[in-house]
Amino acid sequence: METEVAGWTIEEQSLAQAVFDCAKARDVESLIGDLRSRSLSLGSPEEVWQFHDDLSIRRHEIEGRFDFRLSGLLFVFASFVKDGLVSLEELEGLSADKLAKIGAMSRM
């Protein structure tokens, strides 16, 4: 018996969570790479404090962006596709309707 929550089957929810987690890991990996290279060029206290401020801003962006809620997930996935964190192929397994919406929104 297939159960749906907010229009998402159990299988779709499982796939969505896995893709979501992968996108978050990719974003954090990218951040770590940027921080590593940027930290090598720090040369003054002002640059250190700016580095800290930029990292704090990025932390809040990541915490806000990576909030798994089915109600807004199509928009979130569209932004992930647009930003290159996820491909539409990774989302195969979602309904054709969901894939079409994500694809359309990611091209806006």
C-alpha cells in the first residue's frame, strides 16, 4: 500500500531526502574548498574579521536553504538545479508532473 504525504509518495520522499542531503553535502564541500583557498591569502586582522563575517553569512544562508519541507521542495529543487547542486537526472523517480515543474522553474 502506497502512502502519500502532501502529494509525495513514500518512495518520492525517500528519493527527495537522499538528493537533498547530497545537495547539502556538495554545497558544504564547495564552501570548505573556498575557505581553504581564501584562508591562505589572509594577511591582516581586517581580512580575518571579514573572513569570519563572510563565513557567518554563508552559515545562515546554508541553514536557511537546507530546510527539508515537502511543501516547498519543488522550489528548493529548482534552485538546486539552477545552481548546479543537483541534476534533473538525479530526481528521476519523482512523478512526471513534479519533474516538469522543477525543470520549468529551474529555467526561469
